[in-house]
Amino acid sequence: MTPTPTVYIGWDPTEEIASRAAAASLYSTSAMVRPIPLVLAGLRRRGLYTRPTTMREGHLYDVISQAPMSTEHAISRFLVPHLQRYVGWALFVDGDVLFRRDVRELFALADDRYAVMVVQHPPFVGDGVKKEGALQQAYPRKNWSSVVLWNCGHAYNAALLPAMVNQLPGRELHYFGWLPDEAIGTLPPEWNYLVGVTPPMADPAIVHYTLGTPAVPAYAQAPFADEWYAAVRRGGPSQGHER
């Protein structure tokens, strides 16, 4: 029997509506799925997330990285293999996504040769702001980690212990610095369509509102906004179990 796909959805208190919409769109497109909101407060209570953070100029700031965090799940996504006890496959997505296709199609692409599989976006150029004032930073392999199909049992991911996640600078984690290049597999681009960043796509599987959801006035007319608002209406209370 094929295991029920496990999907971790990044959760941030300032973007709760988006995370609920992501979960609702997942439910509406996949017959069997186990969504889990990745909540920083819960990870801290369990002692899994111990990185020091502070607020600077109204933005969450990661002390180890000496850099702002655009969301609370900026680093916690790298705990997914540990949360899965280093067994099987799991998916992580940022909270500002819209699922438009059955996620089991994505899990069907899982290839045991790879420790992670991602859409390998071209280099991002330029800093600035996104969403409603969050700082936008350029770094190598930017956006690769926003949708990650994790091979939690891969030998290379055994090194990704909570102690490591809590010590490495964020840029090294987002670069997948603990992995050799050949351990990073490629997913088709429709599984992480970056609205306003990548070329328009007629029928993406996952729409990622990385610059701002349609709730942000500047992106009210973003592609698939009607579908996103339909998911918002279905969202209701948060689903799954806190992690």
C-alpha cells in the first residue's frame, strides 16, 4: 500500500490566512494527504528549535545568520527529516502556495538517488522588499528550498540533526550546503511556479506567491487569484497537528 503523503506547510502568525488557504487547496486536490503546519512556537517548546531570534526594525531577525527572516519557517523547514525520524519521503512548502494538482503526482517523482528534489530556479538578482515590507535578499539557490521533496531516509540527511540546523547560517542551509550537488534532484518547474518571478505558466501544479499573495494590494490581480480566494474561503481553522 502506498503511504499517505505527508506535507509540511510553513506557518507564520502574520500569514495564517495564506497557510490555511494552502492546506485547503491541498485537501481539495488530493484524495489522501496528511498536512502538518510547521509552527515555530511548537518546535521551540519541544526543544527542537533553539536558534536565537530578535526583532529589528519591525522584522524577525536570525542572530546566527545576521540576517532578517521573511517568515518564521525560514529555518525550521530543515527539521523535516528529523520530524519524520529520518524515514520515507515528505514534502515541505512555504505557506504562501496554492496547490492545483494532486500532490501524489509529485510524490510519484521521488527518486531514491537524491537527498532532496527541488525546482532549480535560475539565480535571483537584486534585493528589495516583498509581501508587505519583508526584506528581500539575494543568495545562491534562492527559492529552491521553498518547495522541497525530502528523502528523509537518505544517508546524507542523517547529518541534518537539530544541533546542525540550530548552528548553521541560514544561507548555508538554503544552499543545501551539507549535500554534494549530485544529491540534489530536479523537479519540473510547474511544481514551484513563482508568481512575478518566473515566466508565466498556463497550468502550474503549485503556485507560489513568493512576492505577495492576492491579499496584498499590489498582487490583487496575480495569476490564479480567484482560485486562491476560493481556497481562503474553504480554509477555516488550521488543519493537522502542530509541529
